[in-house]
Amino acid sequence: MIGWWHCSAGASGDMMLGALVDAGVPLSTLQAAVDAVGTEPVTLTSSPVKRHGIGATLVMVDAPRTATDRSWAGIRTLLEAARLEDAVRALALEAFARLAAAEAEVHRTPVDDVHFHEVGGLDAIADIVGAAAGLAALGLSSITASPVTLGYGSAHGEHGVVPVPGPAVLSLLAAAGAPVESGPAPYEMCTPTGAALLAASVAGWGVLPPMRIDRVGTGAGGRDPAEVANVLRLVVGVPAEAATASELVISCNVDDLDPRLWPAVLSRVLEAGAADAWLTPILMKKGRPAHTLSVLVSAEAADAVRQVIFTETSTLGVRETAYTKRALTREFATVAVDGMPVRVKIGRFDGLVVNAQPEYEDVVAVAAKLGRPVKAVLAAANAAAHEAGLAP
């Protein structure tokens, strides 16, 4: 199962809790994880609400006032000592570590000295630990997200009036490489806890990935602004292995480029976002030897690839053809060759493994360290994949 966050109205910790409960995670699962941290008692409650006519679940965090001063070091100690599942603890620690790094950057203090203020209280611990427990309960193999709406304007914080988007939110999402936009509402639409959870759990950003939808969880924010339905949706489903995707092949014929430059050109277009690139020897008019450069690229990365082609080669024009691609669902596993790890790329069709191939760079690196022939390490990695049941 995979998941996709639809962040058209931003994201916050309580919206994530609501979406997870709405997607079928029992509220008691989230409550048990929060209780395990061992802070003052915090209670989670849920209720059905509507936002612009859309039914959603609102989860409220009832946390008592406390005089306890919680730094990142103190929260880390709490999480490390708590009786949590490993996956829940790891995600909670990662989210708080990212949050601490962002706050340290904003306030220009050492990360271990960060005091979270409004994002470091019991409600933030409940949001982050509860969301980590909910995601672990769903057992998602990967999570992606749409561009994140941040809002605009200003808000009142611990240090007075602060701009929206907040500095910590911008820092968190910049570090995660997340695409962002202001959106139509003059409010804070993405909170630091929401940004930290996205940054810690999301593997990629973009439109809804090809999937067969199993369920949709809709979490509500506390505010109900007129400008946008204040909901965060979690779409859960099974990857659509044979789903089609449109890509471009950009090509050009070049007969006047020093052949020694081609390896660098291929490297540059791949670095610019191309999915693949290759050269084909050809014979042009007047018997001139030449090469056809072909680059497979998504529409989103096409501009960057065109720029590389025009600046790194001598061509004056390119041809572009749209293609439809069908790809297997891919995942990685690791096998050991003489105690050293080698990743294996696995391809599935309708859930069945049809291809398994050791990563060649790993094989070469292991061969160099062991002083063995590359072909011998490759054979050993293939054998280990078969023995582990990873190969067809």
C-alpha cells in the first residue's frame, strides 16, 4: 500500500491525525502511542465535521498547561525511553530532529539548545507521536505528497507578530525539497509540526501517483475559512503497476562535436533530471560520421534538459516526441556477499516478482573491497537473491 497527502489547504499535526483516523486508524492506536511517551496526561478526541460541504474528521488534542521547559534534548530523551514501536519512534525522532534543526537555523542557536516554544509543547508531542503511530499502523511502503499550500500574511507567535509562511516552515520544506505555494487564504495554512511530519515521511512530491484507491482519509483543520476547504486528505491505495505515464524523447543529430565530450554530456542531462540518455552512431549527408543524442525525460524536467543540450553540445535544434511508458512497480532489497551489502532492484507485475537485478555500482564497490572479480561478486549476489526468495 502507498499513500499520498493532498495538501491543497496546507498541513498541520491535528489535520494529519484527523486524516489518519478518517482513513480507518483507531483513535485508540494514536492515544496509546501518546500515552507511552510518559508526559502529563494528553487526551485525543475525534468528531465528524464539514468543511465547505466536505465531510471530515476533526481530532482535538486536550493538553494541560505545564511549566515544564522542553528542549530538543529533553524531547529526544523522552522518545528514546518511551515504549513505542521502532517505526513510530524513528519517525517521531526524525520529525523532531528536523524541527529542531529548522528552529536552530531560524533563531541561530545550537540545535541541542533549541526550545520549541509553541511547537514544543504537549500538543506538538501528541501530534507528532500520534501521526507517526497512525502511519505505522497503515503500513505504507511509500508516501508522496502534493505541493504544499502555506498561506500568507502574518500570525501571532511566541516572539510577537511573525510573517506567514513562518520561517521554520520555510526552512523545513526547503530542506525537504518540497514544492510550495501561498494559496488563496491569508492565514497560516501549514504549521511547523505539519511541515516537520511531511519532511520526515514523504519520499517524493507531485501529483497523485498511479494507484488503485483503497480508501481516502480526510482530516479537518480547526479553522473554516471562506477561501478554501480546510482539509488535508490522505489517499491510500495499491500501486498501479501497468499505469501509463507520458514522457518525452528529445533528440538531435550532431556531427561536429569532439567525441571526447559525449560522456560529460550524458552525465549532465541525467543530472538535469533525464530518466535515460543514449548515443547512436549514424552516417549523415556527404558521408559524415555523427551521433544521435536521445534523452528520455518527463515534461517537468524537459526545460532543464533542453538547456543542457543547447549549452553542452553544438546542435542548433532538437526534435521532441511524446511517448507512453509502462513501468513495473520497483523496490529495493539488500543481500550480503561475504558479509558486505549489495542492493537488489526488484520489479513486480500485479504483485508478482518478474525481475531482480543486483545494483552494478554496489557489485563493483564490493568487488574492489574484497579483491574479487566483478563477475564473481555479481554471480554471488544473484545467487543470494535467489536464496532469499527475491528473484523470480
